[in-house]
Amino acid sequence: MARLLLSPVLLAFSLAAASLVSNAGVAEAAAWPWHSHWHWRGWRGRQGCVSSVISEEEYASLFLHKDDAACPAHGFYNYSAFVAAAESFPEFGNAGRDADTRRREVAAFLAQISHETTGGWATAPDGPYAWGLCFKEELTPPSNYCDANNTQWKCVSGKSYHGRGPMQLSWNYNYGPAGKALGFDGLGNPEIVASNAVVAFKAALWFWMTPQAPKPSCHDVMVGRYEPTEADKAANRTAGFGLTTNIINGGLECSLPGNAQEADRVGYYKHYGDILGVRDLGPNLDCASQKPYS
Ligand SMILES: *[C@@H]1O[C@H](CO)[C@@H](O)[C@H](O)[C@H]1NC(C)=O
Ligand SMILES: *[C@@H]1O[C@H](CO)[C@@H](O)[C@H](O)[C@H]1NC(C)=O
Ligand SMILES: *[C@@H]1O[C@H](CO)[C@@H](O)[C@H](O)[C@H]1NC(C)=O
């Protein structure tokens, strides 16, 4: 088993059938059935209570193997850290029109972080989607993920901005603003994202909740508040779980029908949707026919 727990990046990686899809004749953006321009912001009474959307028992049933000795993150990603981090983002799992919207957003977030940290493989015990939150940082980063051209968030010498935490936060231009927003030194102390579970979950939620132009936030997409621009329409970037994949890693996974990593994200989403009782997962689960953001 351990040999398969090398790096999520190495798992099930097949781009054999990859081919670019032309966006000629882009269809009318499909209307998401629950989308509404009526932005109801009610249900304030339970603000910040992600525990009302997912209980500790449900959380445990999603991440069956996260505390196995074989998982490098064992003991790290506990439920109380997740709930404590979510208190900093009261709109998370608490927006949209109905309970199904709230469950759907939480299922989508947990699916994305599970793919980012998966220790699963096709024939893994309990299936490939029982292995989310197995890793807390990239084991063999190919670089220090420093975009030296970014002068706003200057890399600190000797520091590495490789993937850490549930969302595998990467690059100085993400560590810098995440730290600023959350009150830690993202550029000088990126390591905290893999050593403090509350900070780790907060950094992941920061990425989920914060639009980074021209991208909308994953949160807005999942709660029906996404308004595509003309460029988005031309790129077929319609609302749905697939668009959150595009926001997270579109450059490597979208516009590539059959991409195995993208399929793993969708697999997690369907699995969690089942367990959490999401009635409608929504349209556009994949981003195979979307152009990435450039
Ligand atoms: C746009 O995306 C939808 C949903 O993923 C897909 O059915 C449709 O074929 C796509 N259109 C184009 C032109 O790629
Ligand atoms: C930084 O800019 C140079 C010159 O424009 C370019 O060649 C290089 O790829 C850029 N580096 C990154 C990480 O974007
Ligand atoms: C959960 O993680 C937090 C942050 O690392 C830690 O303070 C807390 O003791 C942990 N709780 C349990 C029940 O392990």
C-alpha cells in the first residue's frame, strides 16, 4: 500500500487521450436550475455553523483512512479544526436558497480538498474515494513555486511555496494574500499551513471563498452567485462543480476530455454528495469543454 502513497500527483495520471476542444459554436450557457439573481442572504440564525451541515460522524464517514498510519497527515485534519476554521468564513456552507445548496457547497469543497490530498487509488480499501485528507504537503515539489516576477508578494529567500494544507495552497502570490487575510506571515512562514490544522483549513477556505480576478470564487459558483462575463461565456465557463475545478487547476485539467485527475475530483463529489444526501449535484460536473483561465 505504501508504494501507492507516494504523491497524489503521481496517481492515476493519464493524459493519453487528451485533446483540445474548440470552442466554436459555444452553446447558450445552461441555466443552473437553482440559480437566481435574487440573492437571498437569509438563514442568518445559524451563521457560521458548518456543524449544522456536516456532523462529526458524517465527517468521519467521508475520510475513512485519513488517520491511518500510512497517511502522512494522520492525526492532523480533525473535525474541530475544520469547524473552528469555518467560523472565520460565516458564509461558507451558509449561503444560497435552501439546505440542498448548503450541503452541495460543503460536498464540493470537501471533494476538492480530498482530491488535492488523496491517498486513494483504483483498488484501494473502501474504494478510491475513501482516502481524502491523507497528505498535508507535497512530498517532492518540482520547484519552490516562487513567481519572482510577482513584486507584490515577494518570495522570501530559502522559503518554498509548494502545496500545503487541504487545498494544497501553492505559489507566493497565494501564500502572501492568504496570510494577510488570515493574520499569519504567508511569505515568511508558509510552513504553518502544514503544521497548524486550523490555519491549514483557513487557508483552504480562503482560497475557496476569495475571488481572484478574472476568476470568481468557488463559493459564489456553488451558491448560484456567479455571473459569467462575455469572456466566460465564450470559454463555456458555466456554473457547476466543473467550474470550481477550472478555478483550482484548470490550466492542467480543463479542456482535456478524459483527464484522470479531473475525473477523480468528480468521483469524490458524487461520493460525498451521496453520503451527505445532496439531492441534486447540479449540471456541468466536469470542465472538459471549458477553456481554462489564461
Ligand atoms: C459547454 O459545456 C456544456 C456542459 O459541460 C457542454 O454540454 C457543451 O457541449 C459545451 N459547449 C461547447 C461548445 O463546448
Ligand atoms: C517572469 O518573466 C520572464 C520575462 O517576461 C518570463 O520569461 C518568465 O517565464 C516569468 N516567470 C514566471 C514564473 O512567470
Ligand atoms: C484538532 O487540531 C487542533 C489544531 O491542531 C488541536 O489544537 C486539537 O487539539 C485537535 N483536536 C483533537 C480532538 O485532536
